[in-house]
Amino acid sequence: MRFIITAAPGTDQAKTDAEGPPDEELFAAYMRYNEDMAKAGVLIASEGLNPGGARARVGISGGKRAVLDGPFAETKELVGGFYLIEVSSKEEAIEWALRCPVGLGAAEVLTIQQMTDLSDIPPRFRDIIADVAPTWGASFSRAR
């Protein structure tokens, strides 16, 4: 089972805490956490998102894609980063999340969401994927 764990600030104070670079010990703790997951064979990808970097929010307006207000008017809307992991259960995903270091303001709240598995897609829709998106479909199938 694949899960995405997204990291976000927990309070408005977290935004000011996240503006400066983390101290070296805290940064090293996060890197050890990443290394532990990689060595355990559960980490697929892990990235931080630049809190001051370029952002946009695209939604729907008048039935078409459009740039919406924002982005991210409130600190709680900012995603600080993510971990993509493959584990045997939601409980194991929670266990890994509980091991994540604390102290990086943009990563205080971790949200765990299960990714769609090929078996979640009805057979007819798998056929459509094979017909119209064979390259993507092959990568989707390999990831599981």
C-alpha cells in the first residue's frame, strides 16, 4: 500500500518559525529520518516545498481551469513537503509518521492519505488507461 504523508504548519506561529533555516541538529534529525525510511525500503520519494517559492492555485471557473485567488492566504494552507511511502498497512504508515522529528514549523501536522492502487480501478477503466495512456499506465502499474 502506498501512502502520501503531507507536512503542514500547525499554527500561525509556525510560519514565522519556518521563515529562517532550521538549526543543523534539527536538519540532521530530518535527514536521519529520511535515511531510516530509505534503508527500511519504504521511502519512494521525499521532498520539501520552498515556503517562499513560486506557487499558484488552479481551480475551475465557468467550467474551465482558471487561476484562483491566493495562493495560500493562510499559513494552515501551506504544504511544507511530503513523503511518499510504500508499507503494508495504514498502521505502519502511522508508525513512520510518529517517528518524524519535531521542530520544523512547516512540518508540524502530518496528514496520511492512501494512494490509489491499480486494484482500486475498475477493469474497464484499466482498459481505457491502456488505450489512451499506455506510457503512464505502465509506470502506474510498476509503482505497485
